Amino acid sequence: MSKIVEIAGRQVGNDLPLCVIAGPCLLEGLDHALGIAETLATACEAQGLPFVFKASFDKANRTSVDGVRGPGIDAGLEMLADVKARLGVPILTDVHTPEQAVRAGDVADVLQIPAFLCRQTDLLIAAGQTGRPVNIKKGQFMAPWDMGPVAEKIASTGNDDILFTERGASFGYNALVADMRSLAVMAETGYPVIMDATHAVQSPGGQGHASGGDRTMAPVLARAAVAVGVAGVFLETHPNPDQAPSDGPNMVPLARMPDLIADLAALDGVAKSRRIRP
């Protein structure tokens, strides 16, 4: 049976209308975040889809020590709280330590566990103890059928509001591959499954000092996943990806997001009305 996770009054489930989780990789300022969030919220509202704004206050796993990490937890959470208050949109953000989980849980509607940290027991338990829904990104080194025990760590806190996100699997050096079978396998747990179409086209460390990627393939993977039938898609976007401080090569230009969201809404309607999802 498919579980429904409620995020700030919005229901997310494998058999429900597609949820769009989207935003910039890093917070770059309040006005920047507000502009992106408003564009995305408007596009999702036009299609009748629930929307969750995603942005990170810290990127702790940058390739280089010189990589921009973000505004930090104090300024970052303040910005996210402002976006939430002004636009009325739910917020998702990454946490990297148990201490960050506790603090972010006061602001964010969803806490996200980064792929590299998806088996860190203390972090998972701390996130679960906040009572917030927890989105776990499947590690690039993990098989989809290995995610059950990960969810059990969070569920041991009494918090069963869990989502799984596919973001590709390691396929040799500096390469990922997205296996659409993974979506169906993880859906068998009943937990909502999200497709991260932008990180799945990443080339980890592919530029030596930073990760590369091929943003032209992100819409392809998003459409493929929605045709399978998923609870949601995760997309990073930016007004000018080539100027983004993090993950620019795999981000979808903001100007293209409304049309992409409309395409995904149409595919989602067909997939779920015809019960294509396994």
C-alpha cells in the first residue's frame, strides 16, 4: 500500500498528483531565492501540482576546499524562513550533522539527507526525531533494495514520514547512470519515491576542481521517471546556470521550468490514470 506523506498540508504519494521539489542548489541571497521560488510556485499552481522549494544553506561535500559552500546555517535558515513566510511555500533543505537537523527542523518542512550520508545512523535518527518528513537520497553506492534498512532507522524514532530519492548510481569514474528500475523497486516499500533528474546527470568531480554534468539530459530523465509513475521530481534550477556557484552544469535554466513542469504534469496524468506505475 502506498504511503501518503503530508508536507505543510500538501499530500505526496506514488499514486497522487506529481509533487515538484525545485530550487537553486545554494542560497545566494533572499531576493534571488524569492524570485526563483515565485516563478516555480506560479508554474506548479498553473498545473495543479504541489510544490516544495528546495535550497541549501551549506554544501558540505564540495569537490574542492575552495568551493562556495553557502551562507551558513544562521543566515540560511533566516532566508528560508522569509521565503516560507512571504510566499507560503513549504521548504526543503539539506542537513549534514545531527545538530543541523535539530536547528533546521524548526524552519524546514522537509529535511533532506544527502546521498553520501544516507547510512549515517546518528544523522538519520536526529532527523527523524524532529518529526519533520525526511527525504533520503539514495547513495550512489546503494542498491535500491538496500534502502529499507535506512528507512527503518528513521522509523525507529516513531516518524514514518519518509521519502526516497533516486539520484543515479556510480558507473565507473566520474559517471552516473539512472536505472528506472530503481524507482519501481523503492516504490515497493510503499514510501513515496522522488526522481532527482538534475543530480542524476551530474559528472561527480568531472571537472577536477568541481563536478560537471549535462543539463540537457535532465528533462529527459524527468520525463522518463514521470512516465514510470513517481510521487515527485527533484530539479535544481537557476536563472543563469553557468553563473551558479554550485552544480551549474546540471541545472535547468529557470526560464525553461514552466514548460517542463507543464510537460511533466501531462505525463503524470497519463501515467496515473492508466496505472502505468508498477
